[in-house]
Amino acid sequence: MSPNAAPIVRVVVTGSECTGKSTLTDMLAKYYGVPYVEEYLRKYFVEHDGELTLEDALPIAKGQLEAELAVEAKRPPFLLCDTNMLSSAVYNKYYYKNNPEWIETTMDERVYTLYVLCGIDIPWEDDGQRDRPLERGRMQKLFKKELENRCVSFVEVQGTRQERLTCAVAAIDAVLFGRC
């Protein structure tokens, strides 16, 4: 990046499991006409037969970052991510009571402009990866706490798909164009 180039705007759709993150990310990508970074964990989970341990935390986080860098290299108007390492941090702390230092350091160094926190007001669906339908409220609180502890900008979205899209677009437009 040249010294005068503006830093890339990075928008992350995040939240507890089964909150419509992938659906909203896809809708936002279509709305803005931009590529997006898919959730790396899904692919990794399948490749490892659904058996994950803390040892998988770094490969998952690094795979997510590599996917982000690949999309960034295409120089989109902004980077749109279906989750990022924040999810790794939350789940690592929840499942393993630990988060690798590399993830913490990388999260501190890599700036994300806006997080869109998807609410748990939609039905939980079993897809073989999701495993805590009764823990969504608790997990959502952990996501919100993580965002607050990191002092990052975020907006919560709830309601129908269209209501979520409208709210997310307003927040992203405010970042991109300086309007509310």
C-alpha cells in the first residue's frame, strides 16, 4: 500500500452459531457487488471429520487470515468477511479455556472497521457442525463481551432477513460514505 493510500475497510459478520451470518454475508455481497471471505472453519471441520481440539485453533485462524488476504489482494471496495478470528477467540476460550497468543497478537495488529453482530432471534438449525442449541444466548453474550473488551465498532442486527440487511447496510454505508 502506498503511503497515501487509505487503509482497507474491513467488515465482519459475526455472532453465535446459527444466527444467519453466512446468509447475511451473501446478501451484503450481492447488494454491494463485492466478493466476500467465506468461513474457513466449515471447510476445515469437514476435512477433519468434525473432531477439533485446541491444536486446530492456529490452523483454523491462519486459514481464515489467508482467505482474507486472498480476497484483499483482489482490491475490493471493502473487505466483507463471514466471520474472522474473533470467532476463533470466543470459541477457543469457551471450549478450551485458552486462546493461542498468535491469534491474540494478530487480532490486535489487524484492524477491522465494523462488526455486524447477528442476533439469536432466528430458529436454530442442525447442520452437523452446530452443537449448542441451548447455549446460543450464553455464546451470544460471549461474542458481545469480546467485541466490547476489544473496543471495536459493532452493530447488532435482528429480525427478518430484510430487516437485518437494511440495518447492516445502514451501518456499512455510514462507514463507507460517512452517513447514517
